[in-house]
Amino acid sequence: MEITFAGAAREVTGSCHLVHVGGRTVVLDCGLFQGHRAEAQAKNVTLPIPIDELDAVVLSHAHIDHSGRLPLLAAHGYAGRIWATAATRDLSVVMLADAAHIQEKDAEFLTRRGREAVPPLYSMRDAARVAELMVGVPYQQTFEVVPGVRATFVEAGHILGSASVILDCVEDARTIRVAFSGDIGRAGLPLVRDPAPPGNVQVLIMESTYGNREHGPVSGNREALGRIVRETAARGGRVLIPAFALGRTQEIVYDLHALARSGEIPEVPIYIDSPLAVDTTAVFEMHPEVFDRGEDLLRAVSEPLRFPLVHYVRAVEESKALNTQRGPMVIVAASGMAETGRILHHLAHGASDPRNTILIVSFQAEHTLGRRIVERQPTIKVLGEELPLRAHVEVLNGYSAHADRTGLIAWAEQVRATSPRLGQVYLVHGEPDAQDALARSLGERGFHVSAPTRGLTVPVAI
């Protein structure tokens, strides 16, 4: 039995790990690499494994850095099953169709501007094919992935439908339990339930995104968001929020709803400018069975993501009209790292206006526009044009749906407490500084930890 780390190894994006057991290969996630365009494209076009050697895919959640290359597999002829929770299946259908659409439109836009276009990785047809291959499975229900490998999803607490994956692998009459954390969430996040760490684990593949950082408390997010909206509205400006259409957008809407109900923000219009966010919000509303019913707003209202101030924008014409509309407003638009999507057009019109605020609520990978905004670089390139960055920049790390250093250590300790035979811990999904810091912290606590590089294959011996 072996594991190959094919993505999100010493970096955050491109999650993909291959478990080889009994002559078969199961892929855990197959996500898009994000960052510097040329470098990411070179990684994305490369299949993690020849299609005829791939037997099954198990998907931890629907974020594009975990699911975004699934249509590439379909484009190359993959016809096996793709296993996920029911909510992840439904979210992935809209996420992947949107990813294909954005790639096609970005290529068209750059071509019209006379710039070199990157060909789309895959088509809408390929994304639709993935939907046909996906199978939704409830949490805590064990199922056979391939002969000799059985899987169970447990709550990861990251976004709707997110899961940590338990694989019970049989080889040479031995059963080895491998757990893949997926992205580990935080206790107290809006809408989603708290993480439920797996037990009886022998080999652990664990994310490490914030392995060297602490977040602000979840309880402080709403207060800070209210302050930023009030201050920006008082200047007559707009709050521009690059946000992943899945997860972060719904959290922001949820908190804005609570702030509006309590009168803590002025009655300014709130625009969710993303067809994908419209669709993913609809999927959220299809799966109330996985909401955290202990939250006050969920007990008080029947529609937590709908209220009078919020407007969901699908049409291109309505989106363009926002840039000529006067007065304070809040605009939430994808993408979360400000690399693609409608947020680019709002930044092109608003980043140079000192009345405005650009509010960063997500992790920003190296070489992304979002990272350059966080660094408050004096000029930024948006849609090929250099612009002065004069808008206020606010960063709310407390909105992260990833566990911070303390949360990651606590999660690992919970796994170990129920896993007397826990052996190697492999850190993935983190930049080197974060991984190295977490490896030291876990090592000091007696864990056997390493951070594999991309392409490394390791034997599993218990």
C-alpha cells in the first residue's frame, strides 16, 4: 500500500492524493491549482494519474481547489464513480459548471483585448459528465469505494457538506485505516456544524493552511463586519468583498442578516453579484438537514439567507449597472482570491476610490491579486491594467472557515485520543512556513510528522 501526494503538497491549492492499495488507486480530491497564471496552468493540465489506472474518486468537499479538476478527468475519459456527501454532490454540480463557464469567458475576454488567452481546461459538457458520475452518501454511512477499500464521511465543519474521509483499506489480510482531514473547520461557524474528528486512525493526511497563525474569535466577525459597513457607508463608499461563492458568501449574508435585524448597520443595499452564489445559496436551502440548529438566527427565521436588504444578482446587465449606481452599498462577488469573476470588474471601478473599502475575508494564496491587496501594494493589476490602490483595505481573518494553529493541534489531539495505533501524520494543504511550524508543534507533542513534496510516493507500513 502506498500514498502519492499529487497536489496541495507544500502549497495550498490543487488538493489531490492517491491511495494505492491492492492493485487499485483511489483519488482523494482532484482540485484546481491557483496562483500565478502560467504556473497554475502548467500544473492543471497535467493529470494526476493515467486515466486507465484510476479506479475511483472520493471528494471531501466542493471548493474548487478540491474539486476543480474533476471535469478534466472526465474530458480524458474517466467513467468511474465520484463519491461525496449529498450536499457536496449538489454543490459540485453548480461549482464545476461555473468553473467551465468562467474559463471559457476569460479566454474570450482576453482574446478580445488582444492578449494571450489560456485555453479552457475543460468544457461545460465535461462538467455535466462529472455530475452524472457523482454519488451522494450520508455522513457516518460506510460504503465500498472499490473492492478492498471502504469509506466513511464524518463532519469536517468547513462548509456545507464538507467531510473528513475515513478509508479502511484491506491488503494482505490486514486492514489499515487512513484518514484524510479534508479542510478542517472551526467550532461556532455560521450555518455549518462543528467538526467531528475521525477515530481509530493509523495514517493521517491532514491539512495545515493556518498551521502558524491564530484567527480572531468567530464571535468577533459580526461586530467587525458591522463596523466596516457603518464606516464605509458614512464616507459614501461601497464595501467590496471578494468571497468564494460557496461557504464564505453565505456566512457573510448570514451575519449581515443578523446585523440588519438588530439595527447595527444602516439600510444600504447588499448585492450578491454572482450567478454561482445564487445557485449555491439555493443548494444551501435544499439541505437544511446539515445546518447547525443550535444557532440563534436559525431558530428565529425560516430563511436565514433571505431578507429585504439583500439582492441576488444573476444578469450581466444588472451587474454592470452596479458600477454606475450611486450611494453606499455592499457588493459580495466571486472569486475569493480575486483572480477571476465579477469582483475584478468591481475592483477595476472601485479600487482607486478612497471612499471604498476592500474587505478580505478569505485566505489569499501567493501570487494572487487578493494577496497583493492584503499586502497593500501601491498599484495592482486588474484585468490587465495597472491601478493605484487607494481604497481602504480591511482583513478579517476571523472569517476563515479553516481551523487555526490552536484548532489544528486540538483536532489532531482528538484524533490521537481515539487512535492508539496512530502512526505517521502527513501535512498537506499549506504553504511551507505554515506546515513547518505545525510540524514542529505536533512533533513537540509526540506526533510523527512530515510534509511531503508534490509527486512523492510513500509506503504505508503499520
